[in-house]
Amino acid sequence: MAVEAALGANRLVGIGTDLVEIDRLSRSLKRPGFLGHVFSETERRDCESRAFPPQHYAARFAAKEAFLKAVGKGIFGGIALNEIEVVGEMGSAPSLRLGERARDAMAKQGGSAALLSLTHSGNLAMAFVVVQ
């Protein structure tokens, strides 16, 4: 009941979380085509403007996986990772901007909004997504 009260009229449709090793993702960033396949131009620009880009890429990768879990899809579930975009100004809360297939997957689950939380510490980055 506490969750329902906190969400008000919005019902919980799905949750997803993912944990990424920053060093491992950093190695993937060096593979040809990886950046364009996974991250939007906006995400790449944002990450590259930060002091340590790999931790920000890792958090965004975790967000994409967490979203897919929240809508009941896998990484090969028909939604391109660069269609799930983490946006937000430096110093403000991040949010998700979804492409058509990602929005459709969320709607099929009965969702209309996705909430996102990101964190990183040491060699780990984590994301938590709530779809309501």
C-alpha cells in the first residue's frame, strides 16, 4: 500500500535494475561501431564532456538494460539500445527519451512513463527504472 500511495493514481507496471562494471564497458567502448550501436549522439556528447566518460557511459548502458527488464524485454528483444536515450542536464535528474519501439513496448505493458535513477561508485555503475 505504501508504494500505491507514493505513486498516487499511477500504478506500478514494471521495475528493472542493472549493474555494470565500468572497466568492462570501457573496453567495449573501444570496439568499432559499439558507440553508435548503443548510444545516441546526445549521449555521446554528454558523456565525453565529463571528467571520466566511462563511468557515465556505464550508467547509461545500465539504464538501457534496466528499462528493457522493466518492460519485460531482453537485450535482443527487438529494441535497439540507442533507441533508449538517457537525457538530462548536468546536475539535474536524468530521464529517459524513448524511440518508437521502446515506447510501444512500454505501452504494451500498460505503462506511460519511466522513472530513472543512476549511480556509480568505484568500478560499478547502476541504474533503476520504474515504469508506471
